Amino acid sequence: MTVKTVLSILGFLVLLCPVASFAQDSTKLPPAKKRIVNLDSVQYGVASYYAAKFQGRLTASGEKYDSTKLTAAHNGLPFGTWVRVTNRRNKRSVIVKINDRLHHANTRVVDLSAAAAKKLGFYSRGLTKVKVEVLGKKKPVEQ
């Protein structure tokens, strides 16, 4: 078979299939998963921190991830938003800048840099319960 013959047969098959049937088939697809978005000014949930393998990789905002900086990933707050994260177990808090997103299936409220996890005292645990308070776009004066 030549290429011309194959293309002719494919063209003929496309003409036989009504366009409406393609549209009907697409309605059978499962709905796309939506990102969990929480824009409340105070949020409660579980925090984790980035694995070492992410060091130097680009974040969703385009910045390189640096484990020594006080940054975080959040699924709803705009990039550049400053938040205070408080460990509910020991009451320690840290101010971090949102510069990344979590995976859409991740149910955690925030994913912190290693430096932030160490300041909050849960680096060896991996996860902790936190309170997240939105401070705004201007970098707050540390207390």
C-alpha cells in the first residue's frame, strides 16, 4: 500500500464517522480533578516539608527552591503572599513566603522549606498540625 492509498482510506473513514459521535464519546470521560483552594485568612491543617531532592528545582512561581530560605507551597494563595505558620503542638511560629503549589491531590494546607520545618520543630517528625495566618503581600517586620 502506498502512503496515498492509506491517506485516502483514512479520509474516507473520517467521513463515515459523524462528528457528533466524537462529542458524545467525550462526555463519557471522568471530570477533571480540581485543585483544592482555601483562601481563608486563617487556616488549620497539616503541614509537611520538601524532600531534599527538590533542592535547586524550579518552583511553580519560577524561583529556584532553596531549603535554607523561609518559603512554602500552598494551593490557593497567590505567589508572594506572606503567611505566619504556627506549630499547634509546641506553639512555635515562622513567617514564610508562598512561592509554590502542592500537588492537586495533596490534602495538606502547606508544604514548608526545610529551614521553616526546623524552626517549627517538626523536621524529624515530617508532619505536624499547624495554623496558617495570611499576612498579605508586603513582607512583615519580624517580631
